[in-house]
Amino acid sequence: MMGDKRSSGDIRPIGVVRTTVTDGIDEGWGDVESRIEIDPELADGLRGLDEFSHALVIFLMDRSTFQPASDLVRRPQGREDMPLVGIFAQRAKHRPNPIGVTAVRIIGMQGNILRVIGLDAIDGTPVLDIKPYFPQFDAPADPRTPEWVVTLMERYF
Amino acid sequence: MMGDKRSSGDIRPIGVVRTTVTDGIDEGWGDVESRIEIDPELADGLRGLDEFSHALVIFLMDRSTFQPASDLVRRPQGREDMPLVGIFAQRAKHRPNPIGVTAVRIIGMQGNILRVIGLDAIDGTPVLDIKPYFPQFDAPADPRTPEWVVTLMERYF
């Protein structure tokens, strides 16, 4: 069963995000429209995706940094009204692996281009994977979060 | 703004999955209990995660393969009753980048160990990231999927 395992070092972008947003922002992503340009060799892999209303986009936040001393435990968005929590208990981009995962609405697809709304990634962001949104994988029945999450996210999307 | 960008080739495991499941299976994951062992140097990053009911686990399906000729467009689980769809329109592990994303229930946390239910990853799977489940990122109001998804997922979890 061992064989030639694939390694995390083998991960390569499959495409890129194109949008007018060029700087990381902490609000207003819900109205942002983006184009995901998939490597033309992989374009056939999109077949049938437009029968789904939503997709998960897995992307590389390649302009972010991670400094353990300041980022392993931090206040979300550096806000004084937020608690000190670990990086694995928040969605900040300052992560050991700068991988973003966001559920977006699909609004169009043609050739190797997927058009989506609500992707919180700046122009030029490498895309690592696209998955159809399956409620069976992605939507637990009764998710519970601490109160600070509601405050933090008030204007993000 | 360019500076030293982080590259996909810099991605490294932050931990590993421990479970009694050692072979990929296509059903019954919903009852599987797993332990995620985080690199002890990163254990502080879990602080506060146990205030969430669910987490997204991002993992590397390192025993999977990807052959464009057979995997770019395929029938989910190789089933004759499934349509021919692109790999980005299905959740199969035979992906260009073998990254898995699954929402799991958190049942315990101690030191560098996170205990979860419903993680569809075999023993020894490298973990790339853990994120708290935020409905604002992860739960769109009205996801729609084609009919075949319901049939495919009947016994998966």
C-alpha cells in the first residue's frame, strides 16, 4: 500500500484568480465577482460543475506571512474586542500553510473560465483545487460558534 | 507588494490523522472517530478551537493518484449509474492536487490532540490545515446539487 506517495511539496497551482480587488480587505467580499482561469490542460475537469449552485475554492494566500511568535496565537484582525485565540481557531491568512477555503456562488462557466461571487482572494491568487459544494461534506446540521465570530464577520461578506 | 511570496511547494504537513481505518472506503465514514496529532510546536494554535462544534480539516490524500486520461473526466466511484463529470465537479480523491476538505464534529481536545468524528481520511494521512467552521464562510443559504449527488452520498457518511 505504500508505493509512490504524493507529497505536499508536489502541490502545484491549477489556475489563478482574476478580480479587480488587489489588496487584502476585511469587509465587503460578498459582492466581489471573480474569474477563475483554469490551466487549459485541465479545463475538461470543470465538466458538469455548472449544475451546482456553489463550489469550494481552495487557494494559496501567497502574499501572507506566518511568524509563530505573533501569529500562532493572535486576536482576529488585530482587533482589541477579539479574544486571543490560536490560528487553527480562526480564519486569518497568517497560517502555517496559507491555504484558503471559501464556499462561493457559481454564476457562469465557459471553456476554462469559472465565474464566481464571494471569493475572498485578491487578483493573482493561485488556485489549488475546486470542488463542488456537497451539503453532505460541507454543511453540518447544527454548527455552533463562539459569540465573537458573529461580531467579527458582520461586514466581511 | 510582491516581496517573498509563499509558494505551493512550501506547503508542509502540520499534523497527522490517527484512526483504525486503513483503507479507502466509500461508505460509513459518519461514525469514524479520528485523532489529529498536531506538530507539538504548533499545539498553541489550537487554543479556543474547542468552543466550536465543527472544524474544516484540510488534508493530503497522499495514497491517491491522478492520471489525466482516466481521472480528469470520470464516473464518481466508477459507478455505471453515475454521469461522466469532470474531477472539479466531484469529490473523488483522484485530483490534480490530492487535497481533501471535510467538515467534522469536534468531540475533544487536549494538548496537541484534536478528536473528531466524520473525517474521511485513512490512518497516517498528513493534515495541512485546520479551520474553525464558520457558517459565514462555509454554509451558503441554499446550495443546489444535481440529483446524482444524493444517490452517490446515500451511505458515505
